[in-house]
Amino acid sequence: MDSKSFTVIGLMSGTSGDGLDMALVKFTKSTSWSYEILAAETAPFPQELEEDLMRSHLLSAVELALLDVSFGKWMGDQVNTFKAKTQIKPDAICSHGHTVFHQPGKGLSLQIGNGWALHRQTGLKVINDFRMLDVQFGGQGAPLVPIGDQLLFSDQDFCINLGGIANISMDHQSRRIAFDTCPFNLLLNDQARKLGKNYDDQGKWASEGNCDEALLTMLNELPFYKNTAAKSLAREDLELDFNPLIKNSDLDPKSILATLVRHYAFQIGKVIRTYSSSQSPKVLLTGGGAYNTFFIQELTRELKGKILLYPADSQLIEFKEALVFGFLGVLRSEGENNCLCSVTGASQDSSGGMIFG
């Protein structure tokens, strides 16, 4: 089979609101898909733009429409600067945009970062709005990354993203499934801030704390873990269920960190044991939590050493989402499905995305 290659820039503006992730990636299709990250960097948001994005759900219709256009232009400027450094002209820009409203039950998912403005600013083809078609098919419009896990990382038994909340993706009974497993950095970072830092570097503070068995038991008995239908966690769940237990424990921050890490290792380990068909499953860890050495030690201990961790480099750990949104755009331009109903709950697989230019 003749191989085809596509070079695109994937853009991801995360809910953390710290900046725009940009990844220049070459995708090649022969018998299967492969990728090469050619360059990647994060463009920090100017303070005013960051504030506008954080309060975008409160804006009037006209204000939101203006922000949609101005954000598209700003992204275009960042892409032009990034592209000038790489001296490579991509085939397209594939942008997730910034989520303002996500209410799939009402048939709505809105990401801003106007495609025409981004196209006009860069002169490049733009593909965005990846969630809305799936929502119209009755799906959640999320998660979208598992199609990338399936086609780009098929040699891995489990793909786990350790962001604010931990989620997992794997093949099960001949279909891809994905769901949230437990909180992660959102709770850890709260405790790290009490100790004077934004995060617990490599889990060092957690390693110095004492795991509290009483708190650990209460965390493991929360309703989320008992309800097999529960597939996602939101900040509201942390406020209602997790934080009261942590606050009432009266433990010092390091012991809370130690207990949370033990809790995460237990819950993620349990999912791996439940779904693994291998004695020593292959696992890809990405997201900020992949740098938490203490967590990795605890997960390895939980699985009695029977785990093969993929040696991901920092680019893959930090830019996997931007990479996958680039891939979604390639699939869309090729007319191939880029959204899986097995993970979104839609009535069918689909190829979502609007094309500009």
C-alpha cells in the first residue's frame, strides 16, 4: 500500500487556561497510522485574553461573538510566529478552540476561536468544531482523544492521561472505551499550594507524608466508584464529595498528598486489573501527572511490578492532546471517522469538523 503523509498544526486551548498548545506533526498512513512531532510549544495567554476566556460563559451574545473573532485572530498570530520558527508550511491548522458551553443534553457544545478569522490570519486551511456533529447524533461530544489512542498508540494496552482529572482509554470486547478513573492534579495541587508551590514536584512532598488509612477508606468508598454507570468527574463532584472528606480529616498537607496518591494508585490499578488481558500490560502515561515519580512508584507497587510503562518523552507527555487534535483534522480531511460512538454514547461513529479555506 502506498503511504500518504500530512503535516498539520494541532491547537489545544485547555480548561486550565494557561495558554495555547501548538504541535507541528507529520502523520503518515501506510498499513497503519504513525506520527512524528516536528516541533511543539505553548503560547501563554496575555492576561486580558486569559481573563476574557475564563469568564466567556458570562458574556453577552455580542461580546462572545467579538471574543470568538479576536481569539481566532490571536491564535492565527501565534501560529504565524510558530510557523516562522519551524520554516515548514503545514497542510492545515486543526484547532480544538476554547470551550465556552458544553451541554450535550441540550444539543449544544460551543468552542470559540473563529475558523474564518484563523484562516484569514494565516492563509492556511483550518479545521475546527470537532464536537458538535457527535452531539447531534446524541453523543456527549467527548472524549475525542480515544480515536488517537486507538490508531496512533495501538501497541499500548492502556492510555492514561493524568491531568486535573485522570482518564483512561483502552480496547475492550472489540471496541474502544474510555472514562474518568479518579481525580488527579486538581486535588494534589490544592495541597501543594498550602505548602507554597503550584504543584508537588515529582511527588516529593507526598513521599514524605503518611498515608491515612481512615481517609483512604472513605475515599475508596465514595459513590462514584460504586456506580458502574458513572463515567465522568467534574469540579462539582470534587467540591461535593472529595473535598469535605479531605477537609474533615484534619491531616497535614503532606499526609493528604500521600493518601491521595495511594488512593489514585489503587483506583487506576483496579481498572487496569479489571480490563487487562495481559500479565504485564503496556501503559502510556501522559499529562502533568506523568512527572509524579511517587505516583508511578505506588502504581507499580499496586500492580506488583506487572506493568510496562511506555518511555514517553516530554513532548508527548505535554502535547499529546494538541497532537491528537491535529490527527482529528487529518481524519476529517480524509473523510474518515474521528469520533467513536463507543466512548461518546452517540448513535453512530462520525467524522466531525468544519473546514475553512
